[in-house]
Amino acid sequence: MPAERRSGRIIILFDGMPSLPRKQPLLVWLAARGYWVIYPRWRGAWESDGQFLQQSPERDLHDILDELPRGLRDPAFGQEFRLKPKHIYVIGGSFGGTAALLAALDPRVEKVVASCPVVDWSILGQEPRKETSNPSYPAFIHDAFGNGYRLSAKNWNKLRGGKFFNPAAKTRELDGSKILIFHAKDDPYIPWRGVERFAHATGARLRLLDRGGHVRTELIVHRYWRTLAAFFG
């Protein structure tokens, strides 16, 4: 979603998983505030080719950042947009929040905002999943989303090891000054105390909400935009 042609401020917006790619209204809202907004699909999900989690989603971010200086092309009408990235920010929720946290490792990314992020897959994987009674999560994803996610059990199980796509394994490397986290104490999927420990270990800013459940990214952006804009600088 283009903003002013001269704007060098870019937001990369990451979805959760599983989710439907329906944040277009948020893209328009952010673009109206002077940002270019990139809304990619995870490799192996929806319109993107490949197999989901065959490689870490961190690689997806790096590939996007590598391509940004080359500009964008509208596939429908062939219009080309030249970007001059000066300030790059990442916003993500849940699974996308995990990617946002790891994005802070890239020096090209100035600030990241993570809403209800998974901070440690090795711990989360030990808890019963509340989305489904199906003992196989990849089977549930296939039944519920068809080919929206090309996810194998082998690739999903990579998360259990604690090193693959796992912010908790990078606490010493992460610069907490680049990170702002929102999390609700009544989140039914991701325990807030683990997120609090992660924020303390990295020095990240944490905004704990008493209520809100697994808070939607759109709600965080709209309700706390002044906080986000000040954090971006």
C-alpha cells in the first residue's frame, strides 16, 4: 500500500498463523499516515509459493528487506514504485509477533511492535492446544484451511526444539530498546508471565493489559497509535 511518493518510512505487517489475510483496511489506515505498508504472505501460505516452515520465517523478512530498494511493481497494471527505505518498522501479532521480535535482530529494522507474541515455542508446545481437539495440529490446519497453509508435521515439529524461529533462544542478542510488546493477562493461548520474563530478559518495553484476550493487531494499532508513533519516532 503506497503512501506519499517521497516517504522513506516503511511498515512491514506480519499476520498470525493460522489467519486470513484480511488486514487491507489497516494498510489503508497506516498509508494515510504517511507510511509505505508491506503486507507479505508467509512462504508456503496463501498466495506465496513453497512449504510453510520449511525455512524459518526470519528468512522471509530478510528476503523482503533485500528487495525493497529495488522497488515494487503492481502486477495488475504494471505500475512501478521506487522506494528509498530510510526507516523500517515491523508490526506483527501472535505468530507474526514472533517474527516481529526476531526482526529486531536485523540492523535495517529500527523498531518492532509485537502483539501477543509467542516468545518460546519449546514451552508453548508442551501445553494442550486450545484451538482444536485434533491431536495433529498440521492435520487440523489442513482440514480448516485447505491449501492455505502447506504445512507438514515434520516442519511443524521444528518449533519444539527451541532453536528454530524462537525468540527465547536469542535473548542475549536482541536489543530491547527496539522492541515494544503488548500482551493481555487473560490471553487464553499465550501465558503472559512468560512474555513478562522475556521482556525483562531483553530489556524490551512491555504494555500489559488486564483484559483483551488474544488481542488483535488492528485493535492495538488503532487504540495505541499515539504510543506506537512516538515509539517509532
